[in-house]
Amino acid sequence: QVQLVESGGGLVQPGGSLRLSCTASGSIRAIHAMGWYRQAPGKQRELVARITGRGNITYVDSVKGRFTISRDNAKNMVVLQMNSLKPEDTAVYYCDADVLVTSTLNHYWGQGTQVTVSS
């Protein structure tokens, strides 16, 4: 079993910054891609940023230049640094990971952390 635990959400004013962290634990043989998705009220969950095991990165266009994703493989951790936040960034942010457990590649989600951008 694998668990993803997120931290770092909260309330911030427009133009502010937040740092989200997600740590994976459990029966992990290797972690391939890790990333962040978000879901705003009444909207579908969307990819925000994802980073592969080789360090290839994808961002949704709306966050390019403002958000930075990184990972620490030794700690099984992925971090999303969010700068210049806008009200439209308000959502529940979910961490995800593709984890090799013994010989099976499984996909896992974190429980979600609320990010609210408001004055």
C-alpha cells in the first residue's frame, strides 16, 4: 500500500505565494511520474504540472511562468511552488504519482489540499 500526503495549502491574497508538498510512503519500489492536479467547484479535475522520473516537466498553459514543480527522489517528494497567485487558481489541489510496487505500476492520489486566493 502507498500513501500520498499533501501539505501547504491555505488562504493567500492575489499576487501571493504558496508552496505545496507531497510525500509518498509505503511499499515503494520506484516512483515514475509525480504531479499536481486541481479541481475547482463545478469544474473537472485538471492537470497543473507533472514531472517524470527523468525530470521532464509539463505545465498547463495557465500556470506557466508562475508555478514551478520539482521533486526530491531521495525523499519521495514532489513540490509545487506557486507564485503570483490569482483568484482563478482557487481549487483543491491533488498530488498524484505512478508508483512501482513490486512488479506492478499503480496510480495513486493524495487526499487533496485547499488553496484559496482571495482578498
